[in-house]
Amino acid sequence: MFKKVFIEESEINNIYAKHILSKIKFEEIIEIDRYEDIWGKVKKPYLQKRENLNLFIAKKKGQLVKEAPSAYGHGSEKHFYYIHAYNCIYECQYCYLQGYFSTPDLVYFTNHEEILDEIKNLSKIPENKGAWFHAGEYSDSLSLSHITNELPLYFDFFRKNPGINLELRTKSVNTTLLLNETPTDNIFISFTLSSEKSGKNFDLKCPSVKARLNAIDKLVKHGYKIGIHFDPIIYQDNFIEQYKEVIKMLSNILPDKHLGYISLGVVRYTKDVYREVEKNYPDSTIVSQDYIKSFDGKVRYNLAMRMWLLNSVKSLCLNSGYSDSKIYLCMEEN
């Protein structure tokens, strides 16, 4: 339930806006001219999302699809992410959104046809052959997909354009729409996983790691290609044994032939995000660890610690039968 829903006047008759309004509960609806005039203009504490959230329904203006930084995705092809929403219903202690936006209120954009037009135009550029387009950079791609209802449109588009790839990044177990679709080779559903202990300690309000594994099992049986993000990896006591356990469970349900890729990355923050994490979770073990200012200016473990963590998890994946060529380090030095 949302406290208030703000909707741009231009989007009142949009089919996706109407679907959202038909599926949610709210105390008040307010018509506005532009969401940017209100959303984030007054600082709203991140943890206020525990008490109430407002929803903005709007048209995304400006750049709809952005090129991702190097080491963002698997392979040598170009990687882009499209912007379908801002903010997330989950509360992960390490989430960079708490220091990226000045409010936890959600924004859902409704001009999906325009987003797909931009993807189509980018895909026509020769150097973008085989490009990847990712959803989930600023919001979970599945958690409220039953409300936003845009996924069938994207599935239809990527089926008709097999030369490019779609990745839906998620921690959600909201698979109903996916199970109603026919999988295709260029659409990948990717899940962020960690050890069960890390999931309990840091992934607040998220489905448990076991619940995510159950969702993966359903999707594999339905025929989907699955991506896995062990990212962020956070050091804890008995770290290797904990990851060995979750990777063993994963290998029992996800054979290598259904695996698209495995991404490995450590916890990392910009300075602004790290200050917010310290303020929001002062008693968390996540802020009591040893970090340095790293090669890209972000706060993370030193190089030796990072390589030990990353290579330890990589070895566990290889020992479970996953192909070396499918494993990559995310946002790391070459």
C-alpha cells in the first residue's frame, strides 16, 4: 500500500499507468505536471521506507538507455541498461540507492514503447551487434512486475530481435509472468545470490536465498537461461563453507547448459553511499570491516582480500561443474 500516488497528467490514459492503478492500494492520488518537480526535492530518509512509501507514475524523459561501464556484464559485446523505474521495495544494507537518490519513494515509468524504440535504434549500429540490454540498475526488475505489466511487451520485442540480448536482474521470486511466457535464447533471468547467512544479515525485506533458489528451479524447468550474480560478496566467518553450501544447492537445480554466466563482485561503495550505510546501519558488521579507497575511487577491500574472496568463490563454482568461460569479475580491475 502506498501513502500517496503522484501521476503525471500526460500519463493518466497510458495503459501501463491504468494497470498500475488497478493493482495497488493507496490513500490519495495527486495529478502533477512533472515528477521531477516533486520527487526527491525534499530529503527523505532512506529508512522511512519502512513506514511509508509514495509512488510516482511518470514518463521517462531524456536518455532512456545508457551504456554500462566496462566490466559490467559478461562477454566482449556492448552492454546497456534501460531505465524503467527508480528505487526498490527491498532494503539491502549495502544498496547504493540509499546514497544515490535523496528519497526512497518509487518512480515507475510508463513510456516503454519509447524505451524499446531507443533499444532498436542502438541495435542497428554495427558496433552494437550482439549487445546486451539490462533491466534492474535502479530498481528490481521483477518485484512489482505483476503491477507494472510491461514484461510481455519486452518479451515480444526481443523474440523478434534475436541478435540482441535482454537480462532481467532480480532478487525477487515473483515469477508468475515469466512462467506464462515462452523462454527464448536471448532472454536471461539473473538472480543475485549470497550465502544464506549473508542473505539473512544484509538482504532485508528480500526473499530468502532458499526462496530465490526455488524460483530458479522453476524457471530452469520452464526452459529459461539463468544468470547468477554473487555480488556483493561480503566477508563473514566460515565464508568458504557458507558459499560452498549455497553453490552446491545451486548446482543441483541449475545445470551448466542452462547457465548463462556467473558474475563475481565484492561489496563496494562510493564515499556518499558509504556514509549513508554507516548512518543507516551503525551496528551492522558491514561497516566494521577493513576497506580502502580503491582503483576507481570506490570504497572496498584491498586487492589481496578481493582476489582471495573472488577466486575462492570462483573455485567453488568450477568445482561444481560450471564452465570457466561463463564466470567473470564484475567492476574489477583488468
